[in-house]
Amino acid sequence: MPHPPSKASALTLTTSGLDASERDKAKAAADALRAHFTPDLTTDVTHLIANNVTSSKYRTAARLRVPIVDVEWLNHSARRGEPLPEAEYLLRPLTRLVVCVSGAAFGIANSDARRRIEKLIQREGGSYSGTLTKEVTHLVMPKALQQRILERLATHRTKLFGDGGAGQGGTTGAY
């Protein structure tokens, strides 16, 4: 008599942000769980296994409300032999981001306000930087300040970056 399909066999998984070795381990864990693994994010995917929030797969999965979980969810589920509840494994929205906030512009020059912001960023998976360094992935600033900076860049782009065109692309997330 055939066995009824398991909860795990109804899973279709894909990954984002994992290197080749991590992806191979994720495929092995998916096999152990008897889940289907696909390289593409399709409408059949039930879970995105990810380690950062910057990919187009992440954005698409979020828009489609596909659960986005850390690879530990897959590993722990494979060890258990069935999918675990996702809640404690959901990838937090600032995972692997380093955020710097333009404090004076937001009126957060005092240390208590900065500590509250730092804790909020860390709670959501990110790291806080009090200074703008090369490790910073996101700078939060008021829209008016962003506009002034963009105007100066437009005026002085060649002087600042040469003819190589650095700083010409990208999107902003100013508030």
C-alpha cells in the first residue's frame, strides 16, 4: 500500500544569496526532506531560502507573500523530517544591511535617540553605523537633504568622479 504524500513533499524551494557550497547543502537538505528544489522563483515555490534582502528574488517573493526563511529553517526541518513552523526562521527585513542615519537632520543627535534607532535596526536584522563608512549599505536621510545632495552631484559629477561615471545610477530610498 503506497504511503500518503508527506507535508514535505508539497514543498517547492528555491534559494537566493547562497554561494555554491551553501546551495548544494540546501539541495541536500531539501532532498532529505523530500521537497522539490528549483533554481527559479516560480508560482509553485512555497519557500524562499535566503541569507539577504537585496536580491530581486527576495523582492518578488515578498511581493507574492512567499515565506522567506533562513537556511536554518531548512536544516532544522530536514533533521526533524518535516517542515517546521516558519515564524522563528523568517528572514528579518534588514538582514545583512548596515544602516547609517543622518542624525542631525532627523533631530536624533542625543545618544538615547540613537540607541533606540540602533536597537530597532538590530532587532530587524541589520547593523547600525554611527558614521558613514564604506561598509554602510544604506544611508537614511530626509528627502530635502537628499535633494540637495543630488543637485550638487549633478552639478559637480565630473569633478567628483571623473569621466568614469561613478555615482550615476541607482535608486534612492530617502524619506
